[in-house]
Amino acid sequence: MHSTEKVIAITGASSGLGYAAVQLFAQKGWMVYAAARRLEKIPTGKNINALKLDVTDSESNQDFIRQIVSQSGRIKMLINYSIF
């Protein structure tokens, strides 16, 4: 990964605004970490990494961030579209 690569984490990526945001940022060249409880509903494609996340579970939230930082070294932006 290049140090200039833009990394974004998006929750609620399986539908609605979160789903659309994943597609938009991936098309713009961002490395997207897309999170939802149901991975099969997250869009697929270049620059998209699907990660399981339950926003009501604090351990799941921490694991989500740890995975991104472990893989990319940083997060430039977070978009939280989760509704519970």
C-alpha cells in the first residue's frame, strides 16, 4: 500500500446510503473497508474489502478497526451509516 492511498471505513454497507458510498469511493480510487452483519450483501469489486461488523457489539467494533489498521496502517475517513 502506498502512503498516499486514501483509506475509508464505511459501516452499513449492505444497503442504502452505505452501499452507494462503498461503490462511489471505490470508483474514485479509495481503498474501501465495507462493513455489515451480512457480508454477502456488500458490493464487490476493485478496492472493496468486506468485513463483518455488528455495531451493537463493542468487541466487534474494536475488531473492525483493528483489522483495517492492521491491513492498511491507517484510516483517513469513517462513514457510519448503521442504524440499529
